[in-house]
Amino acid sequence: MDVNVQRPKRRDNVLSTLNMTIEVLNLAKEASSITPAKAAFGSVSAILVMIRVRSFLFYLDEFQAHMSVGLNGQPSGLR
């Protein structure tokens, strides 16, 4: 199987797992009655959101590197 085909599937699986984990942590934070546990769940959730955003930005940078070149070396955008 082509490596380029597996990469988006793996990335989608990782992002969906990350989203699910963030949701579970948010639910645990809401359900918890212990203040330190709420702070811990909230902190871990915030860190995972930062990781998710960073991986999405990395994906966009990778995608932009494969854009076709237009006239005079200017990017022509998506086709």
C-alpha cells in the first residue's frame, strides 16, 4: 500500500482519538467534585487542545508545501 495513502488515515485516526480524549477529560472535569482533580483534568485537556492545534497547523504547512507553482514562482493556490 502507498505510504502517502496511509499517512492521512493515520493522521485522521490520531486526531479523532485526540478529540475523543479531550471530550472525555472535559466530561470528567464537569463530573468531578474534587477541586484538584478538576484543575488536573482542565490542564491536561488544555495541553491536548494545544497539541491538536499544533498538529493541524503542521498539516496545513505540509499541505501548502505541495501546492503547484504559478507564474513567476508565485503560488497559484489549490487546483
